[in-house]
Amino acid sequence: MLKMEEVSKIYAAGLIETHALRNLSLDVSDGEFVAVTGPSGSGKTTFLNIAGLLESPSKGRYVLDGDDVSALNDNQRSRIRNEKIGFIFQGFNLIPDLNIVDNIDVPLRYRRLPAAERKSRIMAALDVVGLTSRKNHLPSQLSGGQQQRVAIARALAGEPRLLLADEPTGNLDSLMARQVMELLEGINDLGTTIIMVTHDPELARRAGRNIHLLDGQVSDFQPLDPPPDTGDDTVRDVA
Amino acid sequence: MEFRPILSTLLRNRTGALLIALQIALTMAVVINSVFIILDRAETMRQPLGIDEEALIVAHVISVGGDVDVRSVTEQDIRVLEAIDGVERVAKISTMPLSNSGSSSTYHLSEEPRSPTVGVAYYEGDMNVLETLGLEITRGRWFRDEEIIYDPDEGAVPAVTILSDSAAKEFFGDEDPLGRFIYTGTGRGIEVIGTMRMLSRPWYNWGNFYDTALMPFVEGNYQYVIRVDPARREALVPVIEQALVDIDPDRLVARTRTHLETIANTYARDIAMNRMLSIVMLLVVLITSLGIIGLASFSVAQRRRQIGTRRAIGARRYHILRYFLVENWLITSGGIALGLVLSFVVNHFLVSEYNMPKLDAIFLPLVAVGLWFIGLLATLGPARNAATIDPAIATRNV
Amino acid sequence: MTAYYFRLAWISIRRNPLLTCLMIGAIALGIGVSMTTLTLYYVMSSNPLPAKSERVFAVQLDTWSPDEPYYDRDGGAPPPLLTYPDAMALMASDIPTYQATMMHRGFAARLDTSGSRPERIGARATYGDFFAMFDVPFLYGSGWDRQADERADRVAVIGRETNNKWFGGEDSVGRTINLDDEVFRIVGVIDNWRPVPKFYDLNNGGFSDAEQLFVPFQVPIQLEYQAHGNTNCWKPEIIESYAQFLQSECVWLQHWVQLDDAEQKAEFQSFIDGHALEQRELGRFQRPLDNRLNDIMQWLDFRRVVSADNALLVVLSMMFLVICLLNTVGLMLAKFINRAPLVGVRRALGASRRDVIQQHAVEVLLIGVAGGIVGLGLAWIGLIAVRSWYDDYEYLARLDPFMVLTAVMLAIVAALIAGLYPTWRISHIQPAIHLKTQ
């Protein structure tokens, strides 16, 4: 499904170069559920951004679903994101002015699907996450857990081959977190590949495989007690 | 002060600052050039005419067909008008200052056709002109009754004239003009018997505004100028018109109006121009202020977290307020510096293309200070908002 | 997809009504002010006789003083008016298709001498060709013929308004009126005719209304009248009678000719030059030969009908428009950048740059259209104000469909220019940066 070879990512800010990923090589098979863990600044988010084609690697090769995607242009990457990848974020990232249906509709619109098909996919996705009765609510009218389920429905509606989740339960209490996790497991059972970044060892243990990152590389040993993570490990750029 | 960090922040967020600075520069160019034109016109319109214009009404009376005795008709009309309550004095005159219609001629200093000439606008009128207009004789004397010629022959030249001080100076410099002569192009002399302090021309845009002369001629179609109690000016206009109609309904009585109305008509274009420029100027300042408020608010909103952090590590409200005011002051100053150059470029263009007056440097500091003030005022609101940001925002996670 | 973008734009506009109003307001003010001054300029510089403006010419003869030119500018130009002898010499030519010399003069007019009071009415004294040359539309009757011109017949053509006032709008051809105590027979009533600018006589204000009364040119000459307008003399001459005035070097008459092709024009040019050379033998025309035929637009340009003030207002209002645009750029940038996280989400979900650009362009377009419509309203109000400030701008300062279209197009173009940079910026954000929560 996903294959990275010697992938590096270097951020240059002025004279300082930050190596967010160093010669990372990785293989994820179809249908796997992989948890990526690591301390703050270990390159987890950079890895996810590259995996999700939000950023391009500085060096190395990235093969997604059999295609080399390391050197695609912006337009082609947008298209692959739209058709093959689903995103779930820690902060949900729903669009506050759109109701639930319209939020789930966003990726389908960009795929230029006919109205009838969009509608049936939205209803199916809502059914999976159990929010059919709330379809006309605005995100602000839902609880955090419900919002994350909408985000999952949005990712599912596109029928992605790969689901990328970045701390999907980071902003949720433990009950809601468990519901979301069960939902992801269910989706994985149906065949969707899932890569989840998390710092929660409990969640990581529920995944089929754990990859631990340290200083932008896959670390061979598993720390017994990972340090607390602030969840903020990107090199930020000021817009 | 914290100039350097503010400046470096500004340089990293160039676009917003640049937009504001450009707006201020353009605003400055528009405002400076508009103010300058407005003041220039206002000054023109404030020039004194040398007459008591606020006490004057002018009426046009034209006899239709047939020969009339101009003197007796004029004297009868004046008698009737002066009997009206509120009317003080009535004169017959060829035209009026700033009425936009009249005659001018060039007169020579000697009989020799090649001798130097001076152009003057001349008025012809009767004995009553002095008191009615409120002229002031500075040298020599006023006309004598027998010098006034009613219904002169075509092409006749008067024997005597009274020059304005300004015209007398043009003709004779500092020499005594009394008893001297000025000559028509065909070599006929007119004796200067007196000078008057000031009388302006019928038009204002051809220069030499005060070079005028009075001639003792009265023609039948000349207008009546009526000196009235200024407090009853408007009310007397229809009374005077009716009185003139009643004397002889077969005459044409037209355009009876206060002289102030005539003057306003003459200046209508300049008044309208000044109004339009004032409105444009006001709107420019308004739009730019709103722009500053908008972008300052945006910059505060974008930096809420950063401001919270500053507050959390000990910055007082006053420091935050100062930060934004200084930041805006820097942007405004950049805009003003650019605006100075732009103002001159625009003015240079206006001078060469449209004959506008050249910019006076004295306005620049005034307008610059005004823009600084407006900039600070516009930033004050958003800056105060910034100062009230809760320090706790720094540690809050969404 | 376009409908989807319109919906998104509408949602965005509703989310930030104040900011949207500010942007629309800034564009509207810019458009309102610039369209007010542009309309004035446009109408002032419009063509008053488009059908034949290139075939009708104002004649200039350089009869002025040998010592100095009449106009200083451009190395000297001949006076805008003719002397009586020259005008009569031109009238004797049969080269032009039509030609007319003319002047403005006031008359004391009334219907008859029993009872009604005279009122002042401005008249144009001219030749019968005037009406055909300037395509003057007649409601009743027609102009007068050459014989009436020669005999100075007491005939008159009146305007529709005067006909309404005196004759209640009836066909008044054959009726009489009393002008300066003489009886004139009405031969024609002209329909609404309002050339803007009043090109044929710019002396009494370039934008005053056309006269409501026309009489043969020789009538005021017989009555020994001077013109109400400019009379300019340079030569010291003894003028003690009207006959001497007529023969003097004073210029005071407008003269227009219709020349239908280049050949006819060349022929007439050589005729007037020949006249000048002939007169030079007699001691006149002492300046270098400079006799001009100006077609209508050349004439309006030469006489500077569009004042420097109007051009200056256009320049300043264009600067104002630029300020408004910079303002709008700033506000749009603020609004769009504020929305970067949402655009980041859309980009992550598969929106291409083009999708983002289209979405924002539609929003910019909506703001532009709204700004244009509001700006049009402001220009309308501005022109009402302008009309009230200038008494002779009554028919001048009005919006026509062309200017309405110009205003809306200008607003849309202005908004698109203002939206260009903000849209480019928002479409080039790094989506990854905006996806992480703060």
C-alpha cells in the first residue's frame, strides 16, 4: 500500500536547517493498522504530512498504492488526496459554517461526483458513524466525540484506500476516545489501511503494528514509558 | 522604546504594512493637492471688491422701441426707487464688479499710437455711483453734475475719468495722476480728475483685478444699482421690480436680484469645485481611517496568542497599547515619507497639465501631522482591544 | 461547481457582514466618486452632432493685430470670431453645402402690445442654412429661405418650450409675435433640440441651452444691434456710427460651414486663403496666413470646453479609486488569510489550487458587483448634487446606459484586481501548517 525509501525532509528557515526526517524507510501493507509513536519533535507529523501528500519529501522515494508519488505536482497530489486518502485530525477541522451533510460533502464536491451519488455516500457514511439524526446540525452544536465522528464520516465518504489519523482522540475524554477507536477498528476490519499518529501507548497497543520514531528515523527499540507529548512537533512557519 | 523589534516584525509581515503605507501616501497626495486648490480658490473668492456688495440690488430696465429722453427717464426711475422705504440711494451704471460682463480697453500714456498702454476695465455711470457703491475718493474729486453725459453719441470719448489707485499706479507710477491725461488709440485724451481707493473688475480670472476706471456716461439700457438696508435686502427685490414695472409696464424689467446672488453665480464653478474637492478629501480620510482600523484589528486578531504570551510574561496593558501605536506610527511615517514625494509628483503633473498653482511647502508638515494623528486615532481602538487580551490565552489550548 | 462556489461565497459574506460591508463600501465609494467625475467629463467631451461632426466646420480667420496673436498658446492662434466684412465675404461663396454666420442677441418679446408685458428672450440671429446644417428637428413648419435672409424678413422660428408657453403647443406657424416692438411672423417651431456642448456658440457658456428664438441675421444688423457675447477689437479706430462698427476690425461673429468631402474642404480653404491674400493687399490680414477650418470635435478641443477643473477632478478621483482598492486589498487579504485553516482543510480533502482560486474569485466577483451597484447609486446622488451646484449642468450631469455599464464593469474589474493578490496568497498556503490545532 505504502512504501517509503530513504525519505528525508529538511526544513530550511534562514541559515538553520532542520532535519525532520532522516533517511526513513518504511513499508505498510494493504489493510494494516499502524500506530506511529514517538516523542515530541521526532518527525511524526512530518511523516504523516508526507504520507498524506500534504508535503513532498526533500529526498527519497514514496510509492503509494503502486504509484511513485514523490515528484508529483500540486494538482496531481490534490487529486490523489481527494481520491485515495482520508484525513482525521486531532482538532476535527470541520468547517464551522457548514452543517454536517455539507461538511461530509466537501471531498465529494472536489471529486465532481453527481448529486445523487454524493447524497447516497453521505447518508451511508453518516449511518456508519451513527449520526444520521444530526445531519442538519452545525459542528458547534455537537460534542467533541460527535464532531470527530463527523470527521471520520467525511473521510469515509470518499471511500479512501488509506486513512491517516493524527491524534484522533487527543481532544476527547476516555469514553469518547474509546468509541472513536472502535469505529476506526471497524473501518480497518472492512479493509481500509489506517496509519495513526499517537502518543498514547494504550491506543498504540490496539494497532496491529507500532512504529516508533526518534529524531526522524525509525527507532529499533521500544521505550517502556514514553515521555508526555505536547502534541506540537512541527517546525512552524509564520504565514 | 522597542523600535527595533517592532520594525523587524513589520518587515516580516510586509504586505499589510505596505498596503497601509501606500494608502497613506496616496491620501497625503490627494489631501495636500486638494487643500491647496481649495485654499487658493477660497482666497480668490475672498478678494474685496471695493464696494458695499451686501447692500446692493441690481435691476435691468430696457425701453422697447421709440426714442426716449434718457436723462428724464433715469431721473424719474431714481426718484421713484429712492422713495421706497429701505432704499437709500440709486445709481445708473453700465455694469457691476463680478457680474461677468463688461468692457475693457487699453489706454495710451500719450497721443503717440506707439506709446505704452495700460488695460483697464471701465464702468460708466451717473453722479450717484459714488454713494451707492460706497466708493472712496483718495485724491482729487468726484464728477460734477455737468460732466455727466446722458445718451452720448456713438463713439464719443468722455472728457474726464476717475482711476482706481491701482490703475493710476499702472499709468503714472508714484507720480501725481491728477490733471494728467490718458489717451484712446485714436489719440483722444481723457483727464484724470481723481482716484478711488478700490474698485474691482467685472471678471476675476484675467488678472489685474483692480485696474479700473469710471467714465461719466449714462446710456438708456444701463442697469440700476440700488443701495438698501442690508437687513431687508431679499425682501426689497420684488418690491423694487414691481415699482419699476408700475412706472411703465411696456418696458422690459428683468433679472432684478441682489448683487450677492450675482457674485455667487460668478463664483459658482469655484464654489462647486471646492465642494467636490472637500467631499473627495473627506472620503479619502474616512476610507483610509477605516482601512487602518480594519488592518490593525486583523493584526491584533492574528497575534492574540502572542499578545497573551507577552502579557503572561509580564508586559503591562500599557506596553501592549504602546506596541501597536508605535507599530502604526512607523507605518504611517513610512507612508508620509512616500506621500511627500508623491505629493510633489502629483502637483508637478497638475501644474504642467492643468495650470494649477504650484504647491506651497508650508502645507506639508500640517498635513503630515494630521495624518499621524488620524493614524493614531484609528489604531487606538484595536490597540485597546489588544491590551485587554487575557494573559491566560497563552496557556489555553483552543 | 459554480453554484457551489456561489453558496460558499454567500456563507462567507454572511459570516462577516461588517467586513463585507466595508469592502463593498470601499469599492462603492471609489466607483461613486470616480463615476461622478467621469460622467461629467464624458458628457462634456461628448459629440453634439455625431452624424456630421466631421463635415461641419467653424471658420477662423487671422485678422488680428500684426503685433501679437489673439491666443498666445501653441505659438499663436487666430481669433475664434469673425469681423462683419469677412463674414459677409464668406457668405457670398457658393462652395459650402450650407453655411451660416450668426450671433446671440436678447430681445424684449411679447405676444402682442395689448396688455402683455415684455419678457427677455435670448435669440440667435443667423442664416436659414443653420437648420439644415445642424440637423435641427422641426415640429411644425420649417426655417426661412435665402430671400428672407437677404431681405431681413421679420420671420421667426421658435422653440417647443416657447411655443408651449405662448401658443399652448398648437401649430403656431403663421401666427405673429412682437420682438422689440416689431411684428415677426412665425415660420417654424423646432422640436426639443439640445446640443451638448452648445458647440456653435461657446461664448455664453458651453453648456447653456440652445436658444428658443431664431431670426434672420440681417434683422439685428438693420436694427443696429451689437451682439450679446464677446466683441473684441485690437485696432485703434474711430467708431462713431454703427456703419463704422460694422466695417471695423472688431471680431464678434461665429461662422459655420458644411463641407461634405475633402475636395470641397480644400476648395473652401483655398477660397478663404484667397480672400485673406486679397484683403492683405488692402492693408488687412497682416499676420502670417493662418485661416482654419475646425470640425466640431477639433473646435471643442480648441476652445477647451472640458475645463482643466474637470480633468483634475478625474485625476484626483482616480487616485481616490486606487486608495479604495488598496483598502479593499487589505481587507480581503485579512479576511482570506484569517480563513487559511479552513482552506487548509479543503486542500487536505482534495481541493486543488484552482478550486481554491475559483471559490475566492466568485466571492470577489460578488463583492465587485455589489460595490458596482451601490457605487452607481452613489454616482447618481453625486450627479444630483453636481446639478444643483452648477446652474447650467441641468442636462449635462446625467447617467446614460453606457456610463451605467461602465460603472459596473469598472467595479468588477476593480474588485478582481483587488482580489488578485489575496486570492493568490490563499491558494498558495501550506495546508499542513494550518491543520494542526493550536
